[in-house]
Amino acid sequence: MIYFVGAGAGAPDLITVRGAKLLGQADVIVYAGSLVNPALLDYKKDGCAVYNSAQMTLEQVLDVMVPAAREGKTVVRLHTGDPCVYGAHREQMDALDKEGLAYEVVPGVSSFCGAAAALKAEYTLPDVSQTVILTRMEGRTPVPPKEKIELLAAHGASMVIFLSAGQTDKLQEKLLEGGYAPDTPAAIVYKATWPDEQVVRTTVGGLAEAAQQAGITKTALITVGGFLGDTYERSKLYDPSFSTEFREASR
């Protein structure tokens, strides 16, 4: 069996119990070495073969996983965060389908969750934002035309921008173009949940300068929106004047 396992945001103890158990059972581990905390490999058993996919192509990854699975070995493909967000695991699963090989996906804690924890923030505050946009700037690889930053920014929702810390000047320009006011709160979270985690709070108008001063050019998420501010409405769910299926309003 092949398991696609989310490694979590960074801290090795934030992997799921199921993920850690599978790492301990694996005969072969292929991990995203450019992003996954190598401390997670401490879960592996003696004799487990380990491959760093940062140095491999898709075909080379498959050349490791397919024969091992056919031999009855347990294979763990360890992705950063949760595989469903920029994990590039769909193409691997499609290839395994063609090979007639079984696989399972084990979710993990995405870095956007780790960033919220670092910020002590809630993305979905009442009367501020009920929508979270996960996206990235176009760079060497494009994005669909309708998903350009300035078009998404027009919604005014909470935004978490991946893979864009090296383009904060252009990102700032596009966010402003899309409609965010210069004083809209923003934050840069470098290596969320890692020991060297760093949080830089700023505004959309000061984003590029803040990144430059902090020396952050990669391995960071950019968060934008009113959820980083201090103004919001109380949740109706816990308001005594609001009835729910489980509680009558008290006044």
C-alpha cells in the first residue's frame, strides 16, 4: 500500500497520530525534503529506505514507489502540510491508478492553519470575513486568468498567499490594485510552527518593506485582511439572545 501523508505545518509533533504510525511502519519513505522537517524521519524504523523528492522528478518518484508497492512493501509519500494544498499529489495518484496500485491519503495540518495559530487569529470573524482565499502569485508558473491576485483581492476576504514571499513588492501592488486599502492589516509568517518561526505584522501598504527589513524571501505565508484587526461582532452561536437546536434564548 502507498500512503500519501500530510507531514503537518512543520513541528514534528503536529503530524497526525495516523501519519506518525505509518511513518513507523514504512519500508520506504519518499519525503519532500525542501519543505518537510527532517525531524519527522525520527519516526521511521531501522532499515527503512528514505528518498528526498526535492532532488527527484515525478518519474523518479514513481520509479521508487511502484516497484516497492508491487513487492508488498509499505510506502509513505510524505508531503508538507496537507497534500491537498499545493501538494502535487494528484498527478501521482493518477499514475498509480494507471498502474492499478492502491493508495490512501492521510490529511495533515496545513501551514495556513499553523500561520493562524502563530498569529493567534481566526480567519472567519463575524461581520469581517466568512471566506478564506488560499492562493499564490503567478511567477515562473502561471495561474488561471480569473485567479490573478488583484481579482481575488476585490472580494475583501481573508487571504492566505502561498509561495509568494519572494515577490512581496509585486504582491503589494496587486493587492492594492484589487481594492485593499493601504492600511489593511497584513502579516508575514515565516516557517509557521518551526523552532525558528517568525511573525511580522504590517499592512498591505507596508508589506514589501516589512519583508525586506525582516530578510524574508521564502518559506513564508502572507496573510491579509480585517481578521487581523481588532473589530468584529460577537458570534451568534454563543450569544444568550440567540436560540439554537441545543439551547433556547435566555432573553
